[in-house]
Amino acid sequence: MFMLTGEYNHQLDAKNRMRIPAKLRKELGEEYYFAKGANRCIYVFPKQEVEAQFEQLKSIKLSELDKQKGMRAFAKSFVAAVEDGQGRVILPPELRAHAGMGKDDKDLVICGAVTRVEIWSKKVYDEYFSGEEDNYDSLIAGLGI
């Protein structure tokens, strides 16, 4: 069971490298993957969760063309995270572009999202969550928990 929670502010260095916060990194395990996420974020999945997601995708029939296109778009965006000797990982340019991170956009928000980690451009994150405090009760009620 994953315990991927919390919110962390980080920055990309000049070579577009970053560190996953230690608490989240421990939960991700030895092998983890980046992928394009919804709402212009980058998903970070532990290997076990990637396997579970792909297992679900196997049930898509060849005749379900819209679902096939979605599956292809999702699957082709996966990139294995490779850490250097100091525990830093490079965010690939296509994932940075997807997340709205410009050349000089170095501020990140990294957050746990139960079964995955999400990496956001701080600017996109702030826009996405603007008004969250005003709508918090409605957001929680919508979860049905």
C-alpha cells in the first residue's frame, strides 16, 4: 500500500534535474516512471502501479478506437526515471513541455496523490488550485468519503 501524500516546493536546476522528496522517494521504490498526467502535470508511478495500470489497459478491445487512441497516448508518454549518483533525475523535455514548463520556469510543486506522485509547474499548480480554500468542502463532499 502506498502512502503518497504531502506537498513540496522544489526547483529544477540549470540542467533540468530535480530530486523527489525523501518521503515520496521511499514510497516510490527502486524503479519508478514518469508519464504525462491530466491537467498539465507529470505523473510519477512506482513500478507496481505502472503494472496495475497496464493490466487494466489490456482489456481495451481493438475495436474500441477512441480508447485505443487514449491508451496509446498514455502508454507512449512513459519514461523510466534514471537517478544520477546524487539522487537527481532529469525531467525529459517533452514532459516539461506538457506540464507548461518554459525554458526559464524552474519552480515546481511536487505532491503525493495516493497511488502516484505529481510534478507541477508552480504557475500551473497555483492556477489549478486557485479558489481551493473557498471550495474545499465541496471538493471533499464530491469524493463521497
